[in-house]
Amino acid sequence: MSERLNSAAVAEKAIVHAELPAMLRDPREQVEKPSMKLVEALAPVEAEPAVIRQDVDRTFEMPTMLYGATVALYLGFIAMLGIGLSTPELALPMAIFAIFIVGLFAAPALWLGLGRKPQARAKTFGELAQGGIQTHTGLLQGRDAVIQMMILPTLIVIWAMTVLVIAGVVAA
């Protein structure tokens, strides 16, 4: 996100001291001028309304297909356990889990599409492979970012397979 800041935006936010009253800029002026009276100090200060920025990057810059693969692996986990451990009592909880998984990924996707189109967009696989992605700890290569993003869903599917193998061995 910091790479998207231009020098004008940084300069605009950096000049805070120019907006402060003169007596707060120079401590010597505080001593030379008489202090405020109680009535003046308690008088309400009229402030300008705050400007709220609406152009926030909510894409996380990762390719959209990776999010789809994550949803598919999570739903695969639910389907594997639902079919492998099929009992009438599990039908409702598995359906609820599936609805939550779809909802937790669909709501942010819909949220991203609302309003005016943001200038930020998700990277393509080529852009990710070529330039990597900037994280909190530094630049991460594209391959490493994909591995980090997909390791948990993959391990969860492997866990479901392991549970089904153990259930099959115990039942036999």
C-alpha cells in the first residue's frame, strides 16, 4: 500500500504544524502572551468536517483465482466429510458450514464491487510471478506468496482425507 502513495499525498499529510495555533508552535510565545480565560477555553471550537477517503485498496493484490481455489478446497473438505461420514444428523451442520464458507468469501467480493470502481485491482498470475507482492515483512516472491496462501486449505483437505482413512480403518 505504501508504494501507492505519491509525493503530493505525503506532503499534504506531513504539514501538520502549519495548522497549529502560533502559541503551540513556539513555546516562548506561550510565556509572553497572557493565558486564556476560562470562558474562552470552554467555548466550543468550530471544526471543519473530516474528509473520509473512499478509495481504499481492498483487493489484497492476490489473483482472484487463488480465492476461488481456496473456496473450492474448503467446500471440498465439507463435501468429503459430509459424504464420507454420511449420517442424517450431519446433513444440516454440513449445509450450514457450506453456506458460511460461501458467504464469508462472497460478501467481501460483493463489497469490493460496490460503489465506484476502485483504481486498485488484483494482480494477474504473471504480474505476481514477475514482481512478487509487498508484505508487512518485505517483498515476497510470487511463488512463495501462492504457497503461503494455499498451504492451509490444502492441509485441511489432507486432514479430511486422514480422518476418513482413520474412520474407515476403525469401522472395518
